[in-house]
Amino acid sequence: MEKTNPEGARIVGQQQELLYYDVLREVTQEQIPDDIYTVGSPFTARGKGSDGINGDRHFYGVGHRRMPVSSYNQEKAHFFSEYGMQSFPEYASVMRFAPDTTTHHITSELMMWHQRGGTEANKVIEWYVNNEYGTPKDFRQFLYASQLLQGDAMRTAIEAHRREMPHCMGSLLWQHNDCWPVASWATRDYYGRWKAAHYMVRHAFEPLLCSAITQGDTLQVYAVSDLLNRQQGSLELTVFSLSGQKVNSMTKSIVIPANTSTLVSEIPLKQLLNGHQREDVVINLNLTTRSGKSYQANSFLCLQKDLHLLPIEPQVNVEEVDGGCRITVKSDKFVRALSISVDDEKGWLDNNYFDLLSNIPVQCFLRTTLSANQVREKMTLNCLNEIRNYDTVSNKRK
């Protein structure tokens, strides 16, 4: 066993403090007088750690300490400079480094070699998946659910941080990409495929955001703006049953102040639900400004594993267009987080892991050299409805 050297550790610590607190600060101020030097991250004051009040904060209670994803809504800081949640790459990426399907379980030696977070990390992902969404029936569904977990977690964190403006004015997630094929915090995998989180983060960081959160028996709706001018517009809130019927709707004219977060509506859940149960509905928010900017989002009133999602038979149409294919998907029932996967190394989808409201089609563009027929043959759909019902999604393709 390697012995520690207390005196050596003291000297190293002393030298580190001298370098970061004194030498680099002096050099930086000499070269760039107007620069604001920070010794590291997170940092509050000399000799003190991050306290969530002063300076910036790293938060991994969600993701490492098994705090529920909803905990992001309670944590406070002026600047969240690091946080993250792990996920696996999608199945096509895993098949490139693990073609032997006998290795396709999260505790196999090969899958553990391709895990950036240590021996317990895969079990932590499994714990979150089971507690947030329910238990997937097979390895491929588990990979999908892990990505949905990461995407929902990062979206929840970003929305929580932005709702706290101007108290919180910074949100920087970990991380963007990988240097090898692995389960990690990255939102793009080693092969360049976008994970669910990459699509969801892009949406959550749009300059104009509409975000709903349940506080007790009330739904609070916030309009958040990074724009530098005040906006006027309307908020349309619609409650749909998961089978597709409209339960309730309301429209409200609102003013959105510049560069801050504003509580624009508070609605009692009893009034909103109109006799329905929390597990049976989805809330659709549509924020539109007079200048033409818009933002849409869906919100739920319970854990997603408790949603009464229904079996679905989505209709899928693929047609060739310049540069690739246009894919159009529609369903008569609500679909949660539809994932389109096409086994094409150079392909890229501009939209993925999206919800489908009843009978409202969603289009996405697939940049590819494949023909429409080849795309149909190589395309796989997945969604949370499938996990909740343990049924195979029936793909009606034209």
C-alpha cells in the first residue's frame, strides 16, 4: 500500500495556493489590468469552498448522490458553473464498440470499460431510470431511457436556473463531447451523434423560454427572456388528456421584461385539471410575442413513470428532399419523447426526442445520402409509451 507523505502534501498545497492566489493573479492584472481574475471553479473566497450564495457553484447532488431530478428546482446559486448527468450512447454507437450482443448488459466487463464514471456509475444510471421512468424491458430500451433521463435532467436544471434570474445569471453544464466511445456526461457521443440532451439543451437555452412548475396545488408559469428589449405577447396554455382530448385551455396577454424571469400566471390545479387526474394529462405551453418570436413546451404534473401513457401506432412518412429526407410523424394519442434512430454514420437529424400531441404532425430533416426506401429500412422508433406499455411501436410507413 502506498504511504502518504503529510509534509509533501503540505508543501504541494502551499505551492498551489501561492501559484493560483498570488502569482497568476499578479501576472494577469499586469497583462490585462481590466480583467477580473478567478482562481478556479467553484470559488467564493480564499480558503473557502462553494457555499451556494457567494461565487459560483458545482452541483452533483443529482447524478452522483441520487437526489431526484426535481431537486434542481430547489437548489440555488448565482452561477451554476458545473452540473451534469450521465447517459449511454444510442444503440448504433454501442454496436460499433460492442458488436457482440452477449456483452449488452450494463455490468458486463466491456460496458464497464466504456464507462467514464467508475464502478458504480452504471448502477446510478439504472437507479435513476427505474425511479424516473420505470424499468425498460431490454438493453436497447435502457440506452434510450438513459438518454431521456439525461435530457430531462439537463432541461430541468437549465429551466430552474433561468427561472431564478436575476438571482442566478449563469448555467454551464458538463459536458459537450467525448474523446472516446463511452457512457458519460457528454451530450454528443464520440461518433458525433446527438444525444437526447443535445436537442433538449438547445431548446432550453433559447433566448425566450416558457417554463411551468408545480408548487403545492398551484401551477406557476414563468416567462424568461435573455432578450434586451421588453416583449409583449400572449401565453396559451392547453391541457390535453393523454388519449388526445382537450381538457382545458386559456389564453392570457402578457408583458415580458428584458433579461429576467417573470411569473406570468398562477393557476389552481383543481381548476386546470377540470376533473381529470394528474397522471392522465399533459400541459402544453405556447408563448408568442408580437414580434413573432415563439416558444413551446410540454409539462407534466407527476413523475413520468406514473403517467398513464397509452399504446400508440404512429404514422411515419419519409420523402426525399434536397440534401436528405424529410420525416413526418403523427399520432392520434400523446407520444412522449419520440426518438428516431437511423443507422447512418454520416446522417444527422435536426429534431429528435420530441413529443407528439394528438393529430399534430411533427417534421424533421435527416441529412443523409440514403434514399427514402433505405431510410425506412434502417429507421427505428422508440418512445416512453413503449417502455410504459411493454409493447412494440407499430411503424406505419408510406
